[in-house]
Amino acid sequence: MSITEDRQGATTVHAESRRGGLLAVFQDVSSNIVRLMCCNIAFVVFNIPAMGIAYLIAAFILPKFSATLVPEEFVSTLVDMGLHGETNRSNDITGQEAAMSLYVLLMIFCIMLLVTSLLVCVGPVQTGFARVYVHFAGGGSGSSVKEFIAGVRENLKQSIPAMLISFVVTFICLLSVSFYLSIGLIPLAALFAVILVFFSLMQNIVYRMMVTERLKLFQIYKNALLVILIKLLPSIGMVILNVVVFAVVPFVLLMSSQLVLIGIYVFLYLFVLTAVMHYLNSSYAAGLISRFVAAEGEEQDD
């Protein structure tokens, strides 16, 4: 598969690239906000199995990052640091219960981070959403449900292996980060962390490419990596945006343990922000694909 900036004769046409760039993307978000909210809710529901897998990964990996992240040690450490509960007419919460609540919130953060970043998600479902996002960007007024079903059905042979690849890469990278942290090799731990966050962006491009380009899975991954390297600085910007939206903001909201902020987190990430961010990632991927990835017809002509 060749990489080229000449897309004049491309057989696959991406709507976003013809409609005004970044401004058009945000116009699409605003005009499709209700449908994106529906996608957000559906994403959460369809990825409940992935949340179970994410829980197993988090429960296995967290203690390897630090002995204090074992539940019992976590609770003991916070209590020793002076965390206390709350006692009043309506509540009687001990320090241990408050610490365990924080640990539960930490697990929820880890699970949702893995799922919303597409590192641990149901692959066929994500190709369905990728197809829907193409539909939104093209200004389509037809059934989004039909587009979703078509995206799932037509890409099963590739989306399932891509999902499994992501599980393996995520587990290896997290295990590597924990191992190198434990022996004090911070630079190597940071390297694997960086690889993981870039792989998350790569997965967004992979799922998008599945529904717009007829390529073998190896070619999809190869081209996804190449376009990220070619447009490295903008890709770093998208990675930072993803880290802020999917990691920094949720961590602050959840670990505050304030009911109001937790409520804001629930609203934003279960109803709005996840799908909006996925749509922005999909639009960014569309721009890279339309500019650099030669269409199937061009390859056949070669």
C-alpha cells in the first residue's frame, strides 16, 4: 500500500475533507449533538463486556505499579495518612469505608479510561460507530441504526482481530510500565506509556480506515502508523487532547470524591463527551486518510 499526498483520483471520498476542515467538524458536532449523545449511551451499553475485561486488567496491573494499590494496603495507607469518615445524623462512615470508596472510584477511572480510549473495547461495535460517524460527517439523513449494523457486519473479519491485538498490546505495555517502574528505570516506563497513548490514537485511525478503505488488516495498521509519523506534531496534539479528556479530567472529577463532581463526570462521560471525542478522533483520522492513504483503486491501477 502506498502513501501519497495526491488524492485527486481517489475512489474513496471523505466528506470532512471537502467541507471546511476544523470549523466544519465542530459544526457537525453541534448539529449532531443529540445523535452523538445517543451514540455515547450505546457505546457504554455495548461495551459492558469490555468493562469486565478492563476490570480484570486493572485489578491485575494496579498492584504491580505499587504495593499500596492493593485494596487492603490502599485503605490502610489512607487511614494512616489521616483519612477519616463522616459521622452525622444521616451518615456514619468510617475512615476504612471512605478509603475503600476512593479505591472503587480509582477502579472506575481505570476501567473507563481503558474503554473510552478504545484500548479495551468491543471492536465490531466500534466499527459500527465509525461507520455512523462517517454518516454524520457526510450530512446523511438516513437511519444511523442501519449504518451502525452495516459497519458491524461488514467489518467483523477485521474488527475482531484488531480488538484482540489491542488487548494484547495494552496488557504488554501496562505490564512493561509497571515492571520498569518497579526497578527504577523511569525512562523505559515512560517510553511504554507513550507507546500506549499513541497506540490509542492509532486504534481510532484503524477503525476508521476499516470502514472507508478496503485493505488487509496488516496494511491498515501499517498505514495508520505511517500517517501518525508523517503528521507527528498534529498527532501529538490529538494525543494530548485525548489524555486530557479521557484521563486528566475524569481523574480530577472522580478522585475529588465530591458528589457534585462525580455527577458531572457521570453526565459528561456516559452521555456526551466520549462520543464527541471519538467523533473528533474519527474526523482527524479522516483527514489523514484522505490526504495520505492511496485508495484501493489507485493500488489496483499500480
